[in-house]
Amino acid sequence: MDGDHDQNHEIALLAHDLRTPLSAMKLTAELIGAEKLSPIQVERLNLLIRSIDALSDMTGALLHTSETGGRMPELSEIAADTAELFRAPAEAKGLGYKAEIEASKIRLEPVRAGALRRVMTTLLDNAVKYTDTGKVSISFEILPGEDGASTEIRLAVADTGPGIDPMERRRLFKPYVRGAAGKARSPGSGLGLWGASQLVADLGGKLRLISPKAGGCRFEMNLPLAPETAESVVRADPADVSDAEAHVLIVDDNETNRRLLSALLESFGISCDQVPSGMDALKIMLETDYDAILLDLHMPVMDGLETAARIRELPNTEALPLIAVTAAMESIGGKRMRQAGFVEVLAKPLSPSLLFQAMEHARRHHAARLNVSAT
């Protein structure tokens, strides 16, 4: 019996892990399909898409027939996998890249594991993006807590980039705030570090910036784990995990974009409705409740920001997470984004992994706002 249980865990894990690359394959294939192709290329691409769909159906069947939706991943596995994602872009810029990951058998619940991946992704993405010369390093270690009974994660991401001006440090973890060096180098929303700090706080930890004398930045996260980690388990609060499937509204005037978003959400087990305009969104929201809204910012007649403002005028939408989707990050105005209440900004073309992380963040944000309203 134990062997069968272990086998079910492995099958479910494999099926779960296959969903991300399959989603990326489907997204890439459909983006290619939007381009001008010869008849034979169209035929071959359709065969590829049908094959991807068949594989997606099979992984879905495996998940439904197994006893579990996936194992609890090990901390060292999370850290190593996430760190490896940034090795290629760092080396492409000619940067040194060093990852020191301490082996550990400690596991995290999927919800908390996703939050940890997101924090690491934000810190490493910033480090690689803003460092032109030198190196980026990440260290991940497990330490005993001060009381001797608990366990603590210590994560550090360091770079040799331009650093943060002392006057900017106090506001660095606030929403829609970006350092002068960041503004000069690339567009952005100023939500990354704020979101990371919120996720760390949700996990009971602390995220802080250290400015080494040699220059650059060093972000450190300390995350205490509950005493149960002695048994290799960190248990999530039952209120953190919902058995109900999320239902999302996609608002985009481009049909191809809507179809791609829909396919990705469905691969995550999230159902959705699609509408082509802000006015249509307002109409359907009078009849249907949603867990989040994905809004294209650049639509004719009524753009995404205006649509968001109109949505906030509807009853019972204070806690509703709004996620902006745009191909022109540089055109985003922080003040209007704050007023509209966006909790995430995603750049086109969409990254499946970042979309998944954004949906997890939106779900947690929604649950937290609802809990506050209830009290």
C-alpha cells in the first residue's frame, strides 16, 4: 500500500510539473500562429497545438486519478530551481553568477512554496536586470532559531549594480516606488519589491536591504519556520488554502490575447469568462462574481484604467484584485494605478510562471481583504 501511495505522489508531481512547460509551449505556438505562415506551416503548427492539447488532457487525467495534487516541495529544491532560472540571463550579460544552496529535507506547503519562489524571482530578476558588470550571487541556508526549537531560512541576493540612494531606502518597499537607478535603466511599475515584502510578511518573515561598502545591493530575508519543521513539514493556516476553484474575468479587445490568457488559466485549473471591452466587463459583472479581473490597459473607447475605476464604483468590489496586462510598461502612471487599486502588472508577451504567481498573489490579497472586511 505504501508503494502505491508513493507512486501516486510521483505521478501527481510529474503531471503537475508538466503543466508549466506545456502552457509555455501552447502560448508560444499560438503566438507563432498569429504571424503570417505558409499553408504547410499552418498545417504543421495545428498538429503541434493538437499534440500539446492531448498532452494537457493526459496530465489533467493523471491529476484527477491520483490521490494527491502534488507533493510538498523541499526548500532546497525550490531555491535551486529558482536560482537556475537566472543563470543564463546573467551569463548572457557577462556577469559572474554564484548560487550556494544548502541541502535540506524540509518541505513547504504548495501555497507557501509558491510565495517563496515569487520572492526569490523578484530579487534575482532585479539583481540581474540592474547589474551591468561584476556578479550576482544567491545564498540559501537553514539555521536553528534563537529558541533552539525552531528553524529559520536565511536567503541573501547580492549584486554589484548601482545600489540604492540612502534617501530612497526608506520608501523602497512601498507600492509604486522605484529607485532613480531603476527608472533610468528600464520601465517598471514599482510593485515588485513591495509585493515581495508583503509575501515575506505573510509568511512571518522580514525582508531588508543592506548596502555593502563595496557598492551594489544585498537583500536579505529571514523566515522563521514553525516547530513542526523538525518533522519536515510547515503547515499552512487552513484559511490560506481554498478548495474552491477560482473564476476570473479577462478583459481585452484582442481575441488572440484573450484565447492565450484563457488557455494559460485553464492549465492552472482556473476557469474564466472573456469580454472584449470595458463596457462588456461592467455588464457581465452585474450578473457574475469573480475572484480577480485581468485587464488590458490599452483598449479603445474605455481603456483599462478607466474600466478599473468604473469597476470600483460597483458594489462589493473593494476587495476584488485587479491585474493589469500591458505591452507598454513605460506608459503606466503610478498615481492612476494606485487609485485604480491594481495589485499586479504583467508585461506582454506573458510569462506562464509569472501569470501563475500573480494569480496566487491575487488570491491571497483577496482572502486578506475579505478577512479584514469580515472583522
